[in-house]
Amino acid sequence: MDDFIVRRGISAAGELVFALLDFHAIRFIEAIFRSSLALIVQNGRSIFYLCSMAAAEFFDYYGNLFGERWPSLLEALHGEAVYKTIQYEGGEEPYYLDEASVFAAKSLDVHSGMNVLDMCAAPGGKSLVIAGALAGEGSLQCNDRSPDRRLRLSRVVENCLPEKFRSIIKVTGYDGAKFGMCRREEFDRILLDAPCSSERHVLEGEKYLAEWSPKRISHLAITQGSLLASAIDSLKFGGKMIYSTCALSSAENDDVVRKILKKRAGKFRVLKLNPRIEGTDATEFGLHILPDRCGGRGPIFCALLEKI
């Protein structure tokens, strides 16, 4: 895609106006924001839209964050994801999970017999990967605080796993931030796939765009930090965990890890992850799998941490 240039102004009616100067991007932008943008006039290589303030703020934030990369990343976020089929003999249904999420779950390096916590487990795809590694030996606690999401999680566990694998799984609804107080130094492995901005989901419609804001990212980062600190406290010494999100911003990824490194100084260290998906970006503390460079996979950020 050619360079993507946005010029903003105010229409006579007072709405925010975008001038998209890249003619080749017009059809793509119309496809993504057909519900939140209205065509006003097209003249040569310029096309003018009325745009909701939420969409404008979203464009500005990530445009500044990714610079020249943002147009191609935006296009990839709106494209088809790449799924891996997870199906076990004895399970009633297959499950389709983004290959980047499969990578994150497998990077936890779970072995049969371990005591494992999936702290924010719903909808359950990564739990299925962990259950396969345990193979019915050890224990897996699949936790999610949301009743609705927990119901979906229970259905996934019930429908996608054989009885032997299900027999060691407990689905719970506790506040993840309290595990560090109540279940201190208990788990061999923890997966924390933290609640995040989930920008790929945000792009699905105007409703989700209206709920997005930079302030929401800040609030999520606070929650993520609390969950990560709790997970560190819940790990056994020598235990490992994966911190992951499907967020784009470092505010929800590396910055959260950096903050807890300071708050739990000397209690854990960051281990190197080996990228297995071509095009993966290395970050300060982990890996970022983004769909524009990874063939549609992601977004997934993951960092591997060890309790010391």
C-alpha cells in the first residue's frame, strides 16, 4: 500500500473531517469503517469523510505509535486470522485457535504432572493446549472472573477434551489479583493472558470503537500489573509463567513487565523466548507477533518469566 496520509479539519456542521490522500487506500478504509464513516465528496485523489471522534482518536493513537507501518498493520488486522485446529481423540468438537496464541501457550513449557494455573482462561483455547501437554496427569485450574465468559470456558473444556484430560481440570471464578495472597508459591506454571484492548476486536464495528480510548488503555495497564504481580507471587520458586496480551501498545505489554520488575525486584527474571513464527518482532522483554509481518497471525505479545 502507498503512503497513507490523513488531514483533519472541521466541517461546516462541526463534525471532524478526514481527507484521505491515498487513492489506493480508499476502498480499504471504506470496508473497515463503513458503519462509522460517511462519504461526503470525492475529487481526484482526495476523498472526504465524516468520522466519529472515537475512530479519529483510534487512528491518531496507533498512527503515532506505529508511524509508517500503521497502514499495512491496519489492513492486516482487518484481514483473516490464521487458525490451528485443536482436536483430541475422545473430544466431541474441534477448536480453532490463532497460531500466535498456540505459540504463547506452548511457550509455557508444560509437562505432565505439573500444577498449572490459567489465570484468565476464557474462552479456553490456550487451556486446551495446556491440557494436551498435561495429558491427564497433574492439575489445571482454569480461572475466569466473568460469569458469562466462565460459562463459555466450561463448555469448551467439556466439549473439546477427552474425559481423562477433563478429570484434572477445575474451572473457577476468582479474582486473579488475589491469587498471590491466597495461593502463594503454589503453581509450577502460570499462563496470564491478561484482559487487554484487543484492537483486532475493536475494529469489528463502531460499537467497539466507541468504547475505546487512551484512558481505557491506562486503566487496563493497572489491572494487568495487579494480575502479573499476583501471578508472580503464586509461582513456586523456579516456576515459570507467560504474560501475554493481544494488545498493540507497549503500555499493555513491555511497560507492564517493566513496572512489575521494579515492584517485585529480585523475585523474578525475564527469560528469552525463541520466535517460531517468521516475522515476529523482538521487544525489550518478549516477542510481539503482529499480522502484517506474520502472515495474518496475531496480535500476540508474550513474555516468559521465572520466579527466583
